Amino acid sequence: MTLNELECLKNIEINKCLIDMQKTNIDTPYCFMCGKTPVNVYFSSNGIKLGEKLKTYFLGLKRQN
């Protein structure tokens, strides 16, 4: 990403580009590459919420230290 592209992103009004994820259909599973790393994400309508999963993950990391 160039400095010019970053400057353009800085000026975007965030409230104009937000969507309500509860009203959005997401294909499951979702696969993509992040650089050379393959990423495979699954979404569930009745699973544990992402915030709770992340909280559990980071608390686990904290306990290891």
C-alpha cells in the first residue's frame, strides 16, 4: 500500500462505510490467502461470538506467560 493510498483511507468517513453484520449473509466457509499463508474461516449462526473467542484466546496466551 502506498502512502497516497493510506492518505486516502485516512479521509474516509467510517460511518458511511459500516454495514450491519447481523443483516449480512456471509458464505461459509471462506478461504483466502494472506501473503503466502492460506486462511480458512468458518462462520456459524449459532456459535460462540467472535469477541468471546478472542477473549478466551488472549486470556490463554496471558496464562502461558
